[in-house]
Amino acid sequence: MLETRKVRLNYLAILVSALVYFGMQAVWFTVFMTDWLEGIGKTADQLHQEGASVVLAYVIGFAGALVMAAAISWFTQMTGKQSVIRGILVGIVAWIGFVLTTWSAEYAFEEKGLRILMVNTGISLIGMVVMGAIQGAWKAKSATVTVDAI
């Protein structure tokens, strides 16, 4: 039987949690820069010489953070009453179910170490927990989207 639930996306909460996560990533990868570079097998000079667009990387990173924040908000509301604890649990479950499983399979086949796996996915766990807490705590709602849930 389908049950109708109303999901109210709070665009300000989504934006704020995405900005917080984006900032956390900047700090995280600054702190773990050496480990990250070692894990990807490159030096900072090599990255600069490759000439990849830093602006494009930041745009993609922030767009991903926005999508992640919206998804966490949606899943938090779809699984029950919106709360900080529910948001945190959604962040943890989403990280285990999607981030850790995807990256660990890739890293197993590429024979990358556990250390770089933790550098690359650790910030996602922390960030998704923080996003979930923000989404769960922020009660003001914006647009409403009605969906059918099983």
C-alpha cells in the first residue's frame, strides 16, 4: 500500500549545510594533503602541471554537496519525523550504503590502501553526519513536494 508523505525541502538549510560541508572538505584536504597526494600517487607540482581547472573542480564539488544535502533532507523526512537524530542516522546509513561501498570496491580492485580510502571517505562520513544534523534540526520549510512512499 502506498502512503503519501509530504517532503518540504528547505532550500536555505540545504544551502547552509552544503556550504558547511564544502568548507569542511577544504579543511580536511588541507590537513590530509600529504596523505592524499601519496594515496593518489602524485605531487602537488604534478597536479599544477596537469593544468586541470580548479574552478571546475570547485563547482563540481559544491554542486555535489548541494545534491547530497537535498538527498539527506529528502531521506530524513521520508523515513519519519524530522529530527537531529534521524538526520544523523540517515547521514550514517547513506555513507555506509553508498559512499563506503562504492569507494571500497573501487579501491579493492585498484589495490589502493585503507589509508587513502579513509582520507577520501572520512570527510564524507563526518560531512554527511553534520548535514543530517543540520537538515534534521532546521524546522522551517520552503517548497513542498508530495511523493508516494511504500
